[in-house]
Amino acid sequence: MSMESVTALAPGHGDPAGPPPIDRGRRGVRPSSFIRWAFLIMVALYFVVPMLAMARFAFQNVPTALLTPEKIFTGWSMSGLWAALTDPQILNAAKTSVLLVVFAIILNLVLLVPLAIVTEVRSPQLRPFLTAFTLLPWVIPPIALVVGVAATFRATVPWFLASVFSLVPFYALWAMPFTYRALDAGLQAISARTLYEAARSMGASLGTIIFRVLLPNMRASMIAASGLTAAMVLGEFAFASLLLKTTLPTQMVTYERSDPRGGLALALFVMLLTALSLGLVVRSLRRRGLNVQTTGL
Amino acid sequence: MRSLFRRENRLGLFVVAPFAAFVALFLIYPTLVVLYKAVTPGGTLGTDALQRALSGTYRTGFINSIALSGTSAIIGGIVGILLALTIKSLQRPRWLHSTLDSWSAVASQLGGVPLAFAFIATIGTQGILTKLLMNVGIDLKEYGVSATGFWGIVIVYLYFQIPLMFLVMMPAVSGLKETWREAAAIMGASPARYWRAVGIPILAPAALGGILLLFVNAFTAYATAYVLNSGGALVPLQIRFLLQGNVITGEEDLGNAIVAWVIALLLTSLLLMTLLQRRTLKWTSS
């Protein structure tokens, strides 16, 4: 049973056996209901307070030590964020990160779209191997692989690691689990196998099937995979930092050391941007009924 | 697999080969080299490096990392399960479930540098919460909470652990059918008995699997720990030290050995998790 159907089953309308309004009012103050809401509010506070604290630090030019109730409304400005956003090194790092996102997405889709299609419509026996593969990035995380990369590529092909774009294949690698899951969910949602067989029996060529039947139907899952990849690449710090590459997250840490206020403003800005785009991707997926696991498991 | 090489499946081979070559070159090859070097320190077969990777400061690192990951996994796991159960029982604001679902998908991906900054502004020495509590006479430091200490890092990690647990548990919790609870009640079972005999046994594999995943997730987290306390005795930070420092001759295999242990630990956790997940699927796929 999917999460969608659970939500759809929730009472509220069209439920003749539902309790009358008076009963509902009484239920609202039941102790167990009170405990539930108290718990939810505590969890919500835990998630909201750090964001508010970060926003205060980033946009109010009053040191915490000097902050008194009278000063709550003084010193607010966007100057820190503006300074960070116009800093040439930050802009350069942001450009690098955007290019890394684009290249990682392209590389991933080129490698995985054909593979997902072939697995679904022609060779289902590949599925167990791919499922096992999607666990690999959890076993060999950036902090472990970086040692291997330093021990191999640094010695044999130093020119490869000299470029910041040497990060692309590795970023593509860590994005593969959820990319494959998203593509696979998309193919299953449209019953790709049936479509393939139907098109085939009507004499469509392989090219026609791929470009006019399957790919247009996979747009949603490709967008979802791209959104998740972008969030992953824009947040990855360990691998880039340990290979001494300048990307947006590593430059953010450097920038924060010279201007804490601007650094936090920038971090908040990037985090909100990532969260918003990721949230939109997830919501649109849920609305389409695609049960994509963002964890890649 | 063999059918791939048949004539009519040339296409399959054509598609699988680039992917396999890519994974082999960028993931398998560097990993195998590290594992090989870990068991052949100085060029000869031996467990010398592997033993040294678990002694002295590195032993402390492993103990700290396991304690930190374990604590954040257990607390995050419990809160995540409670959150999933609460959301399931509260069906009234219809937006609640979907909002929390989307929010968790987002928050479980957060972390890294910005998250560390957020908590420095909250519970750091100049943090707003530190100051607010100080004003009412509570010194967070006296309770051992600072953004750079053990409990501080646990609190920060929970920010992505709780949503991840929620995402992992929600399918299993949704699989708890209302009819089971009603059936138990009709047969005279108390709510406590229902949980003991039905609820907990059904949720346990998913919950344990989820906690293992959280453990792995916290063990490999680097950015947050680095920003909060770059000199801390945690395995990821020690790997950085070995990788970047001008390591003395004979020490270069130490980093490989540590990574070998890390991979062994993660592999064991994830294999266990997969086994537990299979048990969960029995209940949720129906």
C-alpha cells in the first residue's frame, strides 16, 4: 500500500460513520491527542529554531552578546548576503558548481536512461545486479573513495585530478542510486514493457519506440533525478575539500572565516534555494503518484 | 547474465558495457587498490597496518565515531518512529502528512556546511539559544552541550537523521493495518498487548534496519563534523589528516587500512539492513 492511498483514505469527507462535530471538539482536548500535538510542536521547534537563529545572525548586524530586547528591531540588513553574492570568488565557485551539476546530470542520464530502459523492457535479469549496485555508494562513501582516488589517479594520471571537473564522474556515481530509482519508478508507472511490446507489434522501429514513446513519458522522472543530483552536488563538501578543489561549499567555508555574517547569509540562501527546488520536485512527483525514494534505497 | 551475450541481446551488452566500465574504473578500481594496499603494507602481505589502524589515537577515533553515530542513530531512530506513528494517527489536518513527507525528503538531504553554520548560530558560544538560556540561568556548557562537543554534534546530526528515519519508517508504519488493531481490541487485547504481540514485532525489522542506515549515514558524515570541530578525534577527520598531512614514510598504508575497516563496518551494517528490509517487505508489499 503506497503512502498516497493512505492519505486518500484519511477521513474528513464522505465518511458517514465519522464522528459528529461536537465529538470532534471533545476529541481535540483528549490527553493522548494533546501529547501528540505537543510532540509535533517540539519536533517542529527543533527544526525551525536553528533556521531562525541562522537568519538572525545573517541579517541582523548586532552581535549576540550585545543583543537586548530593545535592540530586536535594529540593525537588520541584507548587506552581508549582498557582499557574499557579489564576491568574485564566490561567483566563480558557484559557476563551477553549476557546471558540475550540469555535467553530472548529463553523464548520469546518458549512462542510466538506456540501462533502465533495457532492464525494464528486455533484460529483467539485470535488475538484481542494479539493486545491489544502488547500495554501493553507501558502502564506499566520499570519505572512503577519496583515499582510493588519491592512491590511484593521483599517481598514474595526475593531469586528470588537476582539473576541478575530475569531480564529475564521482558526483555522477553518488547520484546514480536515486537517478536509477527515479527512472525505474517512471518506467514502471507507464508500464514501459507493455508500451514497448505494443509499439513493436505495430511495427515501430527501436528508435521510434525510444524517442517517441518511452522518453517523452520519462520526463518527470528525469527532472526528479536531476533535481536530486543538483541538491547532492551543491551540498557535497568532503570529496571536493579533500581533493583541494574549489566548489561552492568549500568556498563557502573559506568565505565564512573572513566574513561570518555574509558566510551564514550565503549558506542560508543556498540551503533555501536547494530546499525549495527539491521540495517542488518531490511534491510534483507525489502528485503524479510516482513513489520515488529520495534516499536512493 | 549469460543471456546477455546471446545474439539478440547485443543491444543489452551495448548498454551495460559503458555503465560497467564506468563503475569499474571510478568506483571498483580505486576501492580494490585501497583494500589491496591495506593488506600489503610496505609491499609485503601482512596485517601490520590493519592492526595499527585500530590502536592508539585511531582506536579512539573509531570508538568516538561509533559512539557518536550509534547515539544519533538510536535517538534519531526513536524520534523518527514516533513521528511516523504520530502522523499516521493524526489524520485530521490533511496537509500534515504530505507536508511532512516532502519536508523529510528535503531535510534528509540537507546537512553539510550550511547545517553546521545554523547550529553554530544557535548553540555555539555566541549562539542565540545559548544566550537566551543563559539569561534564565541555564548554562548549556554545564550540561556538556556546545556545538563542538559530542552532544552538540549529536544534536546537529539529528537534523538529518530524524527525517531520514521518518522516510524509511513511513511505509512500514502505513502497513500496520487498522483492522489488526480492531481485531485485537475485539478479542479483548489491551493496547499494550496489541503493541507487544502485533505492532512491535511487525515494525521491529524496519526499525532496526532504519537505525543501521542512520548509523552508516552518521559515520560517513564529514562536512558537518569538519566545520564544527575540525580537530576532533572522529574517523572521517582522521582520514583527512592522513590524506593531507605530510605523512611519514611507512604511514601511507595507515590511511588505506582505516578505509578498509570503514568499508568493512559499513558493508556489515548494510548487509544486515538488507536482510531486515526483506522481512519488512513481506508486510508492506501486500
